[in-house]
Amino acid sequence: MATPVISGVTRTLLGPLTTDTWTYTCTEVIQRCTTCDDGWAAQTCVTSGSSAFVTDNQNCWPPRATNVPPTGNALNGWGVYSPGIVCPGGYTSAAAQTYGGSSNFDFQYPLTSGETALGCCPTGGYVPYINAANWRTCVQFNPTTSFLVGTCGPDGAAYTPFSVGNTMHSEQLISFSPSAPFFQLVHKSTDLSSSTSSPTASNDASSTATPPPANNNNNNNNKDSSSDAGLTSGQLAGIVVGAVIAAILVGVAAFFAWRVRSRKRQGDLPQANYQTSEYKPPGTFSPNHPAELGTPPPRAELDASYQGR
């Protein structure tokens, strides 16, 4: 694997990192000393005679290309992943820089024209940090959860649970800051496919990746198809109101037509030419109008042969 020198800095190419399928699980911390309030994650203990020291656990880094030289000092930068597009599992984007443009962190390995750098730190409150030795790392200041802390010995590291404020090695530690590897990813705009956008830093650092433009033709087609699919609610309401008004008008017209025909039939009937107050049925007696008796018939004399009964 090529190791170009850029601006006087050797930049080892570790290989591509374009998916987050690999997940970081190295959360155990090796204490720098038995009374120190800091330590390093993703490390392993190495013994040399009667001495023991820590070095980077290369299995705690994402997969790399073959023939990559080993790391140097613990937590010192190892190189860059290129093309590097997305942080691995268990890590998140924490810093960004563009060549000749904006930056929110001083990356260890310089960029070339057209490149964008992404800095990845573990999730859970880790932030990019430059220590006193000018190494780029990720630090979690005073974690709020318990984690495993150990020290290197002839038999390796022995870990015990620890929480900030508790006692370790007969020493109460009211603060503690574990460190973890800082992964630098590098890519160019040509490394991004149309379906993949570059992740951005957590503090809104600028990135060269831009989303694909919206397809206005598709939007217009969607609008046309939606309008052809059916009437709008306003159009349906107008049709219903018009139908109701038409029904009312038809009913009113029918009523007036019926009234006109009814009156015409009544006008065709014969009318009686008398007043009810003057009409007197035959044989009706009225006390206000005494009737005059007719001339009685002439009396007849009965003969001698008539005998009363």
C-alpha cells in the first residue's frame, strides 16, 4: 500500500471504508497509571521482560488493506481510509474538513486538491481531541455510566468495573477521561455515487457532498396524475349544491303548475244563482212569516141515513 508524503507528512492509506458493517466493540480502558485519572481504549498489553506497556489493538480498527505497516505509539494516528465515506458502526461523524476550505478540527493528515476529510469518534459523548503529544484522538470527559478499567501487568490486563467518583487502587477518582482511536476518512466527490451522500460533522461542518437535485418532471407528472384521478373536494361540493338547488326549483315550478290547473278546474264548474238566505225548501214553516190558510171547502149536509160511529 502506498504511503505518500503530503506537506512533509507520511499518509498511510489503510484502504476503503464505504459501509458501516464493521462495529467497534473495544470499550475496555487501560488506566495510564494506578493513580491517573485517564486511560486508553482499544489497546492491548505488551510485555517485554519484566516491563509491560500498551499499544494499539489493531483488531479495534476497521478492516484494512494488506501490507499496511503497524501502528506506532498508542492512540497516535495510523493513516487514512480512502475512499472513506461513512463512519463504522459504533462511531459517528465528529469533525470535517475540505481542502482549501472550512474546517472545525486540525486533522493529522493533510489533504490534496478536491479531497474532504471526515473524523469519526465513538458514540456516547466522545469528542475530537489533540493531546499534549500532538496526537489526534477522541476523549470522553467524565463518563456517566460504568465501564471496565484495568492496568497492564506481566499477565496482561485485569479489568474491574468503575464509575467516576468511586475508588480504584485505594484512590478516589472524582474525574476520569478515557480516550479512543480517531479515524480519519478521506474521499473526493467522484467517490460518491448518486445514491450516497457524504456524512456531515456533528457540529455542522461543511462537506463537499451535495444531495441530487429534485426531479421537477416527476413532480409535475405526479401532480397531473393526481388531478386526473378524480375531482377535488371543492368541485364535488359545488356539484352537490347545484343539484340541491335544481331540485328545489323543479319542486317549486311543479307546485305552481298544480295550483294553476286546480284553479282552472274550479272556474269550469256551474255556479248556483241564488242566495242561501232567500231559499226556503217547500213545506218549511217560518215563525216570522205566518202562512195564510186556504179557503175551507164548502160544508156538506149529511142525509138521514148517516149514522155516526
